[in-house]
Amino acid sequence: MSVSAPRGLASSGQKLITEILHPLSAAEEQLSPGPDVSSSSSSSSSVGGGKEPGLTNGTPVEMSNPAPASQLLNRLQLDDDLDADAQDLTETRDLFVTVDDPKKHVSTMETYITYRVSTKTTRIEFDLPEYSVRRRYQDFDWLRTKLEDSQPTHLIPPLPEKFVMKGVVDRFSEDFVETRMKALDKFLKRVADHPVLSFNPHLNAFLTAKDLNKRQGLALLTKVGESVKQVAGGYKLRPRPVEFCAMGEYLDTFSQKLGTLDRIAQRILKEQSEYLTELREYGAVYSSWAGSEEQLQRPLEGVAGCVTTCCGALEDASENMSQDFLPVLREYVLYIESMKNVLRKRDQTQAEYEGRLEAAILHKQEDRTPIPVEVERCQDKVECFNADLKADWERWQRNKRQDFKQLLTGMADKNINYYEKCQAAWESLITVLQDKQTEDKTSETN
């Protein structure tokens, strides 16, 4: 049977399945780029005990001895290679998109926000080198639905949730609009950087057309999806291949970890908010006290100033957690759901192929007819689905490592900045207290 790309299904143009070294495969190197540390099947079988589930692309983590310095150095070098690959990708990119300039529109029927979508490109598929259109959230949702329907074998990046996110009351507030704008910009950049999705005609229409025809092409895709369900509905699917089972297990574990991080971060954010309220009251007491104590006015005002500085630093740290840290966690929770959806579609395609193959074998045994062409096409679909899913999985893993590297580095910098501001404020108070002590000694001597 042929293994070429099926008709009607876009292929990534990547390597053949037999040539792809997947991050879940047993032949993977012991150290992968970024914070993920993968162990080969041989090493994991040779060491018994001392293991616990971890985020290692579906394989357990060895919890015995710490890594030697040479391995840590190699890991740092791999991180540098990851940055170099990202830089090379930027240099070869020919499609640049940006989402910015949110504007509020008020009419008699509804109130909504639109965003400016700017495009610069050198591709011949575009009539002009630059475009600028305005889109609202439902336009982005239309684009994602079109991509998901027309490219079922690929992982489509998630959109931010349509409804108000946790902790935000007003969906037209400046903070909410800013957070959503960043998420929409990231979604569109991920699509534009994808080697297959970026050439989708629906993306071209989204970036260039003044008015989108959102009703076109839904009926046919719906009928195709229903036919697949009817074929595969009565067939019991065989177990997934090992690598796709490992993908599912990894996604479940990763989802649990992200859920735990989100709950703890939400609790920290709430405690910081309560602490900030009390800290402001604490500083106000010193300011009021300084007005009634002439001799202690400078030290008391110094303490009040230190508390005010700490309040500002804590407010910046909390803002960073709510606007930068939590949205990334939520984005990857939605990413996990998207990946699970693609896995389910792959299972449906596999079930369709196995059902048709089993029926063809029965007919061949009865009247010795050859295997129908439809069975070969279904096999091609399965092979195409597997190859595209593996390629997108590898791309997702690289993006995840890069995103979390930036996220954790930024969080560390923000915390260091917070404590440095607080330390500098209280150290400045020491000078004020020493000057006050010198004045008191001088007055006593006189």
C-alpha cells in the first residue's frame, strides 16, 4: 500500500514516520534540551526502584544521584542551541503578524473590543507586502475553527477563553483587555510560524480581508466528520501505539502539575493582596504618628517611606504574577486540551481504517476480491496523521521549553527585584536612624 499523503488532508511535508526521532521514543538521548530530562528505556530498566512520575515526555525520572557537572554543562549548551535555533527561525521567517491597539466599540446592540492585526510578508500568496485590519474576538474564534476543520491532523494553538477569566470582573477593564491582546497576539504568531498552518487560505483571508465570510464551507466539513463517526462508531479501537499512549500519559501528568501550580499561585496572589492591604494600613499609622511626635518625626517618616516602597514593590510582583505567570499556565492547560483533541481525532482515523480493513478482509475471504482503494486511502490518512502529529508534538515541546524558560527566568528576576527594592529601602532607614542617634548624643553633651 502507498504511504503518500492522502487527498484532502494537508501534510506537514516533514520526514517519513520511520525517519522521525520522536521525543517519546526509546532511542531518545538521555538529556533533552531545556528543563525536560528524558531517560532511555535501557537506563530506566537497569535501575530498579527510586522512581516517581515526572514530566519527561511520558517516561519516569531517575531520582537517585544528582547529575554530574559535565551533564549540567551539556544541558546548558543544549539550551544555547535552542536559543540559536529560535534565532535562525526568526531570520528565515517571511510572515510577521502583530496584534495591538485595542479599541472599544459601543453600539445600540452590543459593546465589544476590536484589535488591530498588522501583517508584513514577502510571500507571493499575498497581493501586498503589508496589511492592517481590525478584528474582534469572534473573528479569531472563526479562524481557529476553520483551521481545526481544514487541518485536522495538526495541533491548533489555543485561544484565550471567551468568557471572563478567573479573578477578573470587568471584561472591558484595561488589565483584562491587555491580557487578552497578548494572548491573541501569541496565538496568531504561533499560527504564522507553523510550516503548514501559515499557508492556510483562511489565515490569508483573516489577515487581508476587510469583511470575513464566516458561513462558507461549514456544511461539507460537518458531513465529512459525521461520515467518519458512522464508519468508526461500531468498531472497537485497538490500543494506541506505544508512543501515542506515552503522549496521553504525559499530557495527563502535565495537566495535574499545571493545575497544582495554578492553585498555589492563586493562593499566593490572594495572600499577597491581603498582605498589601494591611501593609498600607501599617504605613499610614507611622505617617499619622510622625505628625504628633516632633522629636521622632524623621525616623517615623522614614519607616512610613520604607513601607510605601515595599508596597509598590509588592504591587509590581503581584501584577507580574497575575498578568504574566498565570496566563501562561492557563494557555498550556488549553494547549493540553487541544492536543488531546488531536489524539482523539487520530484514534477516530485509526478506527476508520481498521474497520474498513477488517470488512475488506472478510469480503476477500468470501469472494476473493482485492483490497479496495478506500482502505489504502484510509491507511494513508493514518500515516499522514501520525507524521503530522509527531512533528507538531516536537514543535510543541520546543515551544514549551522556551516559554517556561522565559517564564521562570522572568519570575526569578521579578522576585530578585522585589527583594532588592525592599532591602534598599530599609538600608536607607539605617542612615536616618544613625543621624538621629548622633543628634541625640550631641544634644545630651551640650
